[in-house]
Amino acid sequence: MIDPTLPAWLVYCRPGFEHDCVDETQAKPVEAIENSGYLVLQGKARLTYRQLAFARQLLKLHDEVRNLPERDRLSPLLAALPQEPAQFSGLYLEVPDTNEGKTLSGFSKRFQPLLEQALRDDERLADDPNLPRLHIFFPSEDRALIATSDPRNSSDALNGIHRVSMSPDAPSRSYLKLAEAFEVFLDKQEQELWLKPRMTAVDLGAAPGGWTWQLVQRGLKVTAVDNGPLKGAAAGHPDIKHLRQDGFRFRPKRPVDWLVCDMVEQPQRVAALMTEWIVGGYSMNAIFNLKLPMKKRVEALKTALDTIRATLNKKGLRYRLDAKQLYHDREEVTVFLHRERR
């Protein structure tokens, strides 16, 4: 049961990673059902969304309503809404990212306009992006968790999932991973500044070319490094130079704007390689995947990220380091590393 005297959190994650979220937050799990895609935590006065790699969404939990009547779900939900904040910037009706949750998506979409209109009638919705967002999460049709999100400490995407489109010419579905990474790690202004046409990039372990194709679609010129072949439209594209070399040995003759890497290798080894590129000035920006072991995933990720921080701190470099398990990730976490200019 939720202790009303303690802060409570509602967290969304990839199904199967609920206990990794618990380990990462070090909060008390009130509800952490395996493969549910969500958990309820207590015992931490402050959690920081950006520092939680396994959390898709971080919400302040206010209340829950059980045994919602089929004929009138609206009245008990309105009665359970928190008095503070007095207004919300938006309403998100959400369900678990599971097969069972998908069966509820139709119901939540039909219910959305009814609840939204009721909130507008009560003047509880306002066009102010700085206000908290109201989230109603339905684990089932007769149960709802009522929460809010701080726009400075949460994801702005429904269910914490940034939806991206697949290019029909992409050589592989890994194209979606890098597309999602750009949406998660870079705001619109940063994308405009840091992903300009004719910029240069290196894709280590590029084959069959999904990440390379995502970069080319954004107008970048790419050096794709892999002993394996590129496939589909990526093979022979004029803005792609394919080098059949070992990704761990390759270094560019001139600095590039971006380094990306999705090689299947031990996380410590990939982390060391990415750090060498950033410290050596080969690139100012890197996005890469760390493939995690089946056990002690939080520990393995922390070790890899701490190694990167220790090296960059020792060199006196200013940097930004973010890590998230994306919707299109599996047993891995995607990392963004940016070296700031002095």
C-alpha cells in the first residue's frame, strides 16, 4: 500500500526491466510486477529523470482509484484529482506498453475527450507549457493511477515513447534507434544546430547501414566503417563512403561532427573507444549503444559511464553525458556524449 506521508512515484519502463529501475533509483518498490512495464516507488524525496537510464517516464503519483464503474468512470476520477496544482498544461491518458495494455488503448482514446472537456469546463487546463501535465494511467479498465509530470523532470512524449517513422529505403530497423535517440537527447534547436546538411559523420560497425541511412536522410556525409557489406539504398550511395575496416582500429584523418556506434561488444570496451574519440578531438558528438549483460545490468552500465566521466574529468573537459534505454532498444542502453567547446 502507498504511504500517504511519503513521496510516491509512478515510473514507466521497458517490460522486463522493472527491477533494474528499482536498483537504479534505490527507492522502495510498492508495486513492481515483472513484465508489467511500470512500477510504483516510494522513499525518495527527489528523483531526476535525466539520471535514470531505465525509466521512460517519471511521474509524481497522487492517488489511485480502484473498482471504477463501467457506466461512470468520469465522476470518481474527477473526484480523485489533486487540488494542487490548480491547473495542468495537458492531459495524458496512458496504458502499459504490453499486449494486455494494447487492448486498453482504444478505451483510453475514447475516454480522452470526455475527461478533457470536463477539465476545461472546470478551468483546470491552461495553455502554459510550464505547468505540470496530468497523467491518468490505466493498468486495467477498472483501476487508474493519477499522477503529474514536471515538464523539467520528465518526458514530454505520451507513455514516455517518442514515436519515429521508418524510412521505406532503410537497410534495417536499427534506423529507428538512431532516429529516436536524436528525438530523446536533442531538442529542436539542438537538432537544427548540430545536425546540419553537409556535416560529417563516422558510423563504426555500420553494416547493414541502418544508422548510416538515418544520418544520410538528415543530409550528413557518412563514412561507414565495417568489414561487412552495406545493403539496399545505402550500398553505393554518393554521400556514403564505405570502408571495410575494423571499427576499433579506424581513426579519421580529420575531425568529424558526429560519431555513432552500434557494435556488439562489451560495454566497457565500447565506452573506452568512444572516450578516446572525444578526448582525442576526433568528434565532438557521439551516440552509441552499450550492450548489457543479462545480470547486473545497472552495475555494468554504471561502471561504463563512470569510466567515461573519470577520464573526461581527469582531462579537465566539459561535457554532457546522457543515457536512456530507448523504446527501440532491447538488452542495451543508448548513450549521448557531447564535448563542450571552451
